[in-house]
Amino acid sequence: MTKIEAVIFDMDGLMFDTEVLYYEANRIVAKKNNLIYTWEFHEKYIGISDVEFHKELYLNYEIKQAETFIKESGQALLEHVEINGLRKKKGLIELLDYLESKKIKKIVASSSIKSLVSLFLEKEKLTSYFDAVIGGDEVSRAKPSPEIYEKAWLKTDVPKEKTIVLEDSLNGIRASYDAHIPVIMVPDLILPTSEAKEKTVAILDDLIAVKTFIEQQNN
């Protein structure tokens, strides 16, 4: 790799500890409505867009059940965030401050809808760090399609070889790899697979390690 001049961030499970939060909100609402919602089901859809996830709900539940589930789980999530805030991933602020000091461009490319991404960034006072935000509702094909990373990269004005994507999901890694943008995995709930190891330039424990990686790369 050459000097890194732009970093594209996934959000869920990478910037914020949201995957467990999503699961708990979904599980509670499912139980309330006498629906089955297992971790095994949830895990299959980590990293895909809200739109694609909702399609799966309509395939697994009756239409009215799916509509109620989507509405109530969204409300439960927002209520939790409003009361408790979000838990930022270890090293996030240190990494953002470092990138800011070095004038390295920063983009968020999340499978979540843009309004939710923007809400989370505003809630945690992180909006000003980022040059652009791309939400899952702004692309026609969800991860593992490379579309979202292609669109995010166009916001950087930096060559792909000088851009790095930070991801925690295999779908996100596939998307970045197929977009021909180098990707680092920072595992969250899903352990690295042989495919993840093959398609990443590094697998690092946390965002502090990412900061060190970029420092070394740019020296």
C-alpha cells in the first residue's frame, strides 16, 4: 500500500457498538408480538441494508406482523439511544482526531439509512469529523455489492490505492474488495474467516491499532 489519504468507515459494529443493540431491540419486539427472532437469524443479515433486511422480514412473517415489527423495533432502538446514547468503539475518537490532524479525508458508508446514520453522528457529536455520509438507502444494491463503496470513494478525490475501508462484516469486506479498495477488518461479533483474511490488507483488534497502522503506513 501507498500513503493513506482517505478513510471510509462502516458504522454499525465498527464505530458504535450497535449490532447487539439492534438484536436486543428486535428480540424484545418479537417476543412482545409472539414472533420468533433468533440470534442465528439476526447474524445472517449483519452488514446488509435496512431495505434488504426488511424484505427478509416480509418473507419470514405475515405482512401485518412484519410491518408492526419494523415500526416497533425502530421506535425501541431510537428510545434506547435517546436515553442511553451510543457506546463508541475503543479508539474511535483517537483515530478521528489523528486523521483530522493529518487532513486525511473521512467518509461514512453505512448499510443503515442515512437519516439514522446522521442521527447517531449528531447524538455523539461526531458530524463535523466527516466529509460525507452515504446511507444504505442511497444505493440500489446493498453490501456485498461494491456500489456503496464506489459511491463513497467518489467523494474522496483520492486514488483507490490511497484509500482504506474499515469494516467489521464479511459482506462489507466483500463490497470493498470488489470495489478494488483496500480494506481493514476490525472484528466485532463475527470472527475473521479464511475469506476475510484473503480479502483484507490487515485484521486488527481495535481502532487504536488502525491508527497505529496508518501512522506506520504514512511515515
